[in-house]
Amino acid sequence: MSITVHGIDELKKLAGSDLGASEWIEVTQERVNTFADATGDHQWIHVDPEKAAEGPFGAPIAHGYLTLSLFIPLFTELLDVEGVSTKVNYGLNKVRFPSPVKVGAKIRLVGRLASVEDVPGGVQITVDGTIEIEGAPKPAAVLQSLSRFYA
């Protein structure tokens, strides 16, 4: 369920709030292959299901950066900021990949709006995010994302 705020002042009031969890999405072999084509990373552990079945994880796994790239579509399920002119990804402070995502697994984002700070022309938000794997004891990714919203 998405939280919608109207403008920067409402966004500031959410600082320190839990944003909840996105819906689960399946990481398919097709998505992994498309990511491999886009990035040129065709390592067998990702794109060769037969060989990967004999590998260390018993199945093909998603690229860590594919998992990370899914942060944005998952995050948009958690928070919608209306009444701003521009929204930009500003970067990351921390990223870790505690557990691989096997092809066919479902993932979701659990987020917390850690802070909202003024920057020239707008605000910068820091989001503490955990990308969970359905039924797994460890998350796929733990990260701190920075975004800017301009008035």
C-alpha cells in the first residue's frame, strides 16, 4: 500500500516513519537474461540454468545489481510524492547482499524513511531498505538509498 504525500512539507512530516512493505515480485529467468544483455554480464551462474543447477546455489541466481535495480519500482509502491517538479536518485550510502536471489524466488522491499533534509531547491531523503526473499532467513539486499525531490 502506497503512502501519498502532497509536497515537500508533508514529506518532511514522515521523517523517521516506517513505509511498510511492497508487493512480492517474482525474479524470472527472462528478467535475469534481459539484465545480462543490458549489462553484458553473462556469467553462467545467472544465465545457464543447467550449469547453475550444479553450482554452489543449486540454481541460477539474479545479479546483485539486478536486485538493487528493483529498489526503485518496489519503492514507488511504498511512497508517492506529488506536487514536486523533479525526483532524482542521488545515490547510495550502503549496500550489502547477504543472500542470493534464486531464479523463481519472490522479493519485496521493506522501507523506512530515515531522514528528510533540506538541500538547495528541495529535500534529500534517506531510505533504509531491506529487500526480502520470501521464505528465506536472510535478505537479498540491505541498503541506504538517497533521493532528491525538488519543488
